[in-house]
Amino acid sequence: MSASDKPPPPRKTRARRSLVIRRVDHVGDPVGLAFLESPETNGDAVLERLREYLGDKLKVVKAEVAHGEITVEVESRRWTEEGARMAAVARELYEKGAKRSALAMYRDALDLDPLNAEAMLRLGLAFAEQEKFADALAALKRAREFGAGGVDLLIAMGRCAAGSDRSANAIAYYEEALTIEPRNFVARRALSSLGRKPPAPSKQSGAVRSGRD
């Protein structure tokens, strides 16, 4: 193979992204305290809490604090394509039963791309399957902040919150899932088990789903 035939080396890029940190996800933890700080008079404290939470792989550029969420602009150096490929291989390994290797590979994918929502989501779901609810919920929150979403994520977060004795958070996640999919049976049954009556679905709310596809 000549030099001209060699594939290009992996490309690490520096990029900026906006993340959304929700108050409901951080009730009672250090990040949640950032919502109690005044951005005008104590902005440095807000930024410091965000830096501690996001870690040294993400550089906090600026933050905008609202009542229910903080929008954070971050900068990071990322091997985006390589991280995505590694996450895809890790998922294949996990589905074939090589779960320990898959978990290590998800972490490697996050080393390559600290903002890889898919790797963070799958890591969280794997922890949830192992009933490591605290670890799972932490990862699923990050995945949500990185851009993951949907009913299945909210139901997984609800299950992990309930498993971590955070019933109020679990109820909030299940109710949010029902705003997206009012007839979802899993969310409705989970709410009932937590002592909360699910809202009656409208006639236009669509088909019932029993769980993940």
C-alpha cells in the first residue's frame, strides 16, 4: 500500500455544544443547588458547580439559568466518528452476551467522545438491567443532557429513581412519559404502583404500548 492509499488518521475535533440540565434531575444534589444561586450576584458559584459536575473533559463556556433548567455551552475535544463506531460495536457485543466487554467499550467510546449520548444511554440501560440503580440513573441523566430522549428513556429513569427510593422523581418521569405517550401501559402501571392515579388518556392519544420495541 502506498502512502496515498493509506486511510486518513482519526481526526480529533474541538467543538461546542449546548446541554440542558434540568432541575427535576438534580433535586437534592450539588448541581441542584446551582438553581438556588443568583446568576447575577453569584455567577461564579453556578459555573463552579457545573464544572464539578461535568468534569474536566468538558470546558464550560457559559451558562444561562432559568427556573427549571440550565442551558450550558460546553467545549470539548472529540473523536466523534471513532466514538460512534465504538459505541455501535459495544452494542453488538452486549446483544450477543459479551456484556463485560461491551461495558468497557462504552466507557472507551466516552473517552473518545465525552458527549456521545448513545454510549452514555446504553451504559445507563446496562446498569439498570443489573439493578445498579444509582449508577444507572446518573448515566441516564447525562444521556438526557447530551440529547437522548423519548418515552423509553423516561421509563428507564423512572424505574431507576424508584429503585433508588426517589419516588417523587420516579412519578415525575412517568408522568412526563405519559405526556408523550398517554396510553403507555408500563408508565401507567408504574404510576399506579407508586400510589399516583394515571391521567385518563384522551380518545385521540393513540395505541397502547406495553414496553420497549
